[in-house]
Amino acid sequence: MEKFRDIYQRACERKGGAATLEKLMPKVRGARALAGTGDDRYLSEMTRCVFQAGFVWRVVDHKWDDFEDVFFGFPPEKIVMLSPDQIDRFSQNPRIIRNRQKVLSVQANARFILEVAREHGSFGKFISRWPETDLVGLFAHMKKYGSRLGGMTGQRVLRNMGKDTFVITGDVCRCLQRAGLDITANPGSKRELTLIQETFNSWHAESALPYSHISRICACSLD
């Protein structure tokens, strides 16, 4: 398996040096900040990433203030109370992206968040306590119990909220393959995800860098 220092060196060379590369790193928030973030913000980010999936991100971002307004700021306890008629009206509202299945996912994810909060105190506390050494377990949990949070969608939610996590993009996969990992271009099996987690655990131990930074450096190391 290739050493992470070699990947880091390639990324520095491609991006014009360590200082420039550092500016590209995602922000990582500590456990206290994650735990202190309201459940409404997690539901908001889930919704944003779900609507961005397979769509033009900038269109969703341009409409995001309207999304926040239409969904009352995304309080899960209010979203779960929406009637089928209200859901239908929301799905036809021109202020947001009119995709009924994705609108339905907002309510489903509100239920998911409230179920987690009942057991752990809040969704943020649940996220903050999940160990980075088993991120693929967290990805699987979100896919199983959330709505439309599989693939990179759930990973992006976590990354955007500041959880220290890798995101298995195409570039990251290519970097892992180049490093010697026996995975496909779209890894999804338990074996492949376990190999990816073990590799990131090893590179984290080698470099002491956050998992999210290792992930971004991997992506930056390729042409």
C-alpha cells in the first residue's frame, strides 16, 4: 500500500505547494460544535444534499432561502406533522424544486432525526459520538434509516455539517486504486467499504491529519 506522504507530495506539486493545498481543506468542527447544532440544521442540510443529488447544485443554492421559508426553517417536530395534502402543496410550490419524491424525503428524514434524538438527546450528539474509525458504519446507518441518504449524499451531509469524514468521490476512488486498493470504480460492497475505512485509518495514523483532509488531498493528487 502506498504511503500517504507520497500522495500528499503529489497533491502539493499539483496545487502549487503546501500552503495553497491547505487552503482547499474542508472545515472540521469539534464534537461540542456538532452536538450543539440544532436538529433543524441537520434536516436542512439533508434536504439540500438530497435535492442537489442528480441536479444542478447552483439552482438549489439559489432557491435555498425559499426552501427555508417554505419548510418553516426545517424543525423536525413540525415537518412530521404535515398532512398528505400539505405535502402535495409543497411539492407543487414553484419557490422550491418541484420533485414530490424528494419532498416526501424531507418528512421521512424528520422522523429519522426525531427517532435518533429520542435515543441520543439530539441528532448532533449522535453524530458527534460516532467514531471516525467506523465512518462506513455511519454511512450505512444513514442509508438504512434515513431517506435518500445513500451514496455520496449522506457523506456530503456529514462533511458539510463539519463531521470529520471522507467522501468516496470518483477521484478518491482512483487515488485509492492507484495506492493499491482492490476496489471498483463505484465501491459499495461491505468488503470494499471495509478496505477503504481501514486504509483511511492507516493514513490517519501515519499523518495525524483529519479524515476529511486526507480525503481532499487524495482528490487533489490526481490530474
